[in-house]
Amino acid sequence: MSTRMNISLERDAFGALVLVDAQGGREAVTPVRAFPLSAPDAGISLVGADGRERLWLDHLDQLEAPARALVDAVLAVRDFAPTLQVLHKVSSFGVPSTWHVRTDRGETSFVLKAEEDIRRLEGGALLIGSASGVQFRIPDPKALDRNSRKLLERFL
């Protein structure tokens, strides 16, 4: 197991995660998982606003408990991806369009800005990015009900 790192992380007034270096310099960072599905607690990069890595963590266990709690909280929000179960209706078959759906987290609606926001994943799964940034997963589009598949196919 890797040794613990004594780094300082905190939240700023806007809720952003801030890395504080040994000289007291502060920079907003975003934790990014290298292997979100196969090793979610291993390979975490703290990335600055310019997209460049500021700190690499071999494993989340390297962090002291308070810093780990902050990183875990940010990753939980970042990784939030409800599973779309039923596509009730869409406002139009062009984009942007509003989709009314049922997910594993309940009923909701979202705006699909562009057809490119529907990404095909390995094994036929889909990831749909909403205008608000929430990602909706469809693990197996063929498992959706007939009406949902019919509506979805208009966008694929």
C-alpha cells in the first residue's frame, strides 16, 4: 500500500475543491478517475482549470481522512449518472429537445442539445449528456420497452 500524503484540500466559498500547496498557494482542482469502472479508488488525478494534472494519487487511501472525504464527495457528484428506464416522450425529434423520462432515481426531464450528446459505449450501452451536465446511462437499449426504443431510435 502507498504511503499517506499530507496534502491540504478544502472547499472555497463557491464549493470548488481547492488544493493548498506547501507555500500556501491555492488552486481549484477537479479529481478525475483514471479507471472509473475497473478501479474506482485507484489512479486519481487532481486536475487544474487548464486541464493539466497537479497531483497524481495512486490510491485514495493515500489521503488523510478529511482530504479523502472531500475528494469522495466531489467524485460522487461527478460520477452521478442515473439509469434511464423509460423514455415517456420528447418535445421534438430535432435538437434541442426536452426528454421526459423515468430513471432509477425517479421521474425527470432534461434537454438534449445535440445528437452528438448521445454516446455509444462498449457493449451497446449509451450515455446521454443533458444540457445541465447530468449523464444518463442506458446499459442495454434493447431492454427498454417498445415505445422507449422507438423514440430513442429517432435520435440514433
